[in-house]
Amino acid sequence: MPDGTLVYKNHCASCHSAIGDGRAPGLPSLMYMSPRSILSALESGRMKAVGDLLDPELRRAVAE
């Protein structure tokens, strides 16, 4: 399985970090979400546009 931390750094951190635009929840908030919830957001929720750029294995890795 791919390294979820690396997937986060390459595809998510620019918006979900302290230097993001403030509209996306930061990493501490994401850590409270279940992997299922994150995966749902990537597959059919608010983050679907980003999730569409990732293959299923990468989506699962970053969610977990």
C-alpha cells in the first residue's frame, strides 16, 4: 500500500495545513475523522474533484 503521509503531502497539505487558505479543516481536525468519512468525502463528497485524481489505493492510503 502507498504511504498515506506522502499522498497527503503531495495532494492535500496545500489546503489542509496551517498555511492553507483556512477554508479546509487542518490536519488536527482531519485526525478526528474516521477513515471511512475521509474516503467518502474523496469518493462522493466535497473532495470528489481531488479524489478523482487519485486511484482507489491512494485514496484508501490517505484516508487511513
